[in-house]
Amino acid sequence: MTTELESCLKTVSADIRMILERSLEGHEVTVMDGALLSEARGTDLHALCLVADELRRRQAGDRVTYVVNRNINFTNVCIKNCKFCAFARTIRSEQGYFLPHEEIARRVRQAWDMGATEVCLQAGLSPNLTGDSYIDLCRVVKEAAPDIHIHAFSPEEVKFGASLKRVSFKDYLVLLMNAGLGSLPGTSAEILNDQLRKIIAPTRISTAEWVDVITSAHELGIPTTSTMMFGHVESVEDRMGHMDLLRRIQRGTGGFTEFVPLSFVHEEAPLFVKGKVSGVRPGPTGDDVLRLYAIARLMLGHDIPNLQASWVKEGLRTSQLLLSSGVNDLGGTLMNESISTAAGARHGQLMTPATLRRVIRDAGRNPVERNTCYRIVREFGPTADRDPIEPLDAVQDSDAVFGSYEALTLDARFHYEPRGLRVVG
Ligand code: SF4
């Protein structure tokens, strides 16, 4: 324990100090403890962050990891109407797009040539999709770049594909795995509480179904990430209950690679803009983000050692600050970030490896490129002098090289046409 932490703990409120000291001794932080820690302000918050940093050091070491990857959101047309989502378009929208296989293959090849080890495929639930579409997509990706890792399909998409194919979640996951799927994003979780889900996304996959997809994947040896969207209408108890559920799943399966808290991006979200739900907050405040990440380290770090800051949601500066509050991973380069951009996030669609390494080093830590499953791809030295020159680092204008989300929605080549006129997938 550092001297700073020891002296800081002496100034902290008694009830919070007891939880912090017990967590440093290896005791579990309960849901009630987490709720109490959520009241930490000022010096108490500072001590909470110092304890999260100390636990991060013990559980994940001083390396900070990132992955070179590309997002391919292959369609924005969706039959759902999640109130927090500004990405989806209806089948009649002028801005609806659907990428054909050739374009997806081109994007995969380009990503591989740029040094990516992973592509992340997630999209709207388009009526053009069939029970075979996601399986075919895996094959298209593997034909384009046989060694790239396919990180794809949220539990909501797995449910959609399985229902179209008329098979169980598990049987569908086997089909995807046989076609090349490597891991699942643990998205479509938001807050795993059905009462709250009915408010923010009434037709969303239920908590039980989400858990079913995730645990089925883990049983098959398919790892997944875990996520939580916060800063909208949820309570402190909802957040802690969500993290406790993830912890219980992890203790049963060990299949989560990481936990990624995701700040609600409100600017364009119908939930906020159209006043569809009363009492919705405009995302978390800065202190709320620090607190949540630090509590996540305390509650989950023993079982899920990797805690990722999302530069897409938090911005790179806040993400760097979070490296001192429990975080050990900065996520991916993305190349094409669309979903948060559509919701009003202003942090861009690409983060180059050199930029990620710069902020990691400036925080006094060691940058490491990892793969999707946290195996080390490359370690880097304490200075940039010997860093390799990577193709992605040379990208000056990511819109020109990778295409922007806005341009995609206006591109006549990819305009969505309902099935019957042009069948894709
Ligand atoms: S969050 Fe996903 S399922 Fe919900 S509306 Fe948006 S694209 Fe569709």
C-alpha cells in the first residue's frame, strides 16, 4: 500500500474506510457496500480511486492493454425501437443502409492490412436478415482474412438469428462458432433489470435471455465481454445489482474477458431528446464516472481483472484519468465507430495505436497490444523511440480512409432495400 493511500485512508469517513480497508484485505464488496461507496465525494472519492488503483496494480499489473480492431456495423436498419438508440433507422428511412458481402470483405481485408487482429460486427436487426445471415457473415470474414478474430453479435442478435433459424441459442452459437466466430460482445445488457428495461427499451432481450445467451456461449468455450450502460434512469441499486449479477455469472463460468462500463450518450438519444421518459439524466457527471469505474474495480476485479475505459464514450482524456481509478485497458482502435457517433459522441471514429500508447506512457504505465482474449501481441518500451511505424498511425483523415457514418447513410450504393428487391445475406 502506498504512503499516500495510507494517509488518505485516515481522513475518510468511518463507514467508507471500513469497506475500503476490507476490500484491500481481499473481502468481497457487497451490493450494499457498493451503494454506500456511491456516496463517496471529495476526499472519500479520492481514497476510493486510490484503493481501486492499488487493486488494479495487484490484479492486473502495470500494463495497459489495447487491441487493434475495426468495427463493421453492417446495417443500421432495425425492427426494434430502443429508446436510448440513435443509430437505428426504420425500413422506410432515407438513411437506411445495408452493406453487401463484397463491401464487408473489403473492409475486413483493409483492417487486416492495417494491422487489425479483430473485427467487431454488430448491427441493427434488419428484416432482410435470415437465419443464415450471421453464419454467412462469419464465412465472408474468414475468407477475406482467415486469421482475423471475429468478435461479433450481441446477445440480442444471437436471439434474433436463433429465432429466424428456429434453433436454441446454444445450437445457433455452435453454428456461428463452426463458421469462425471467436467471441461475443456482452452488449445489449444496458442494466440487467427487467423493470428498468421495460422503460428504456420495452422490446429488448430480457435479463433471463441475456444470461442464457451469455452462459451458453461460455459453456461452449466462447468468451464474451460484459458491459453496463449507466447515467440514464437507473438507480445506484440497479447498477450494483447489475455488477453483482455479472460477478455471479463469472464465478460460475469464467467466460468474461473484461468489464466495460459505458456512459449513456444522451445528445441524440430519443430517450432524452424526445422526452420519451421522465427523469432521464444527460449521462453521468465526471465524478460519477470516476466513482463507478473505481467501484467496478472493487466489486469485480477479483473475478474479472480487466476493466476497460471506453474512449468512445468517455473521451481519451477522461479515459486516461481512469487509468488511475482501476482501469487497465483502453479498448480498441475501432476505425469505424458509428453507434456512439450517431448518439452524439464527439470523440471520433478511430484512435491510432500511437495515440493510445502516448496517453498510456504519459500516465506512467507500459503499453501492450493484446488480442481479443487478452493474450499479448506486442509489448512496447517506456519511450516511443523504438516503436514500429504502423500503417494505422499514418492515417491523418480517418473519414477519407475508412469512410464516415454520415457518408455511409447517404451512399446510394449501400442504400437499404427491403427483401424482395435486393436480397443480401
Ligand atoms: S440498440 Fe440495437 S436493437 Fe435496439 S434499436 Fe438500436 S440497433 Fe436496434
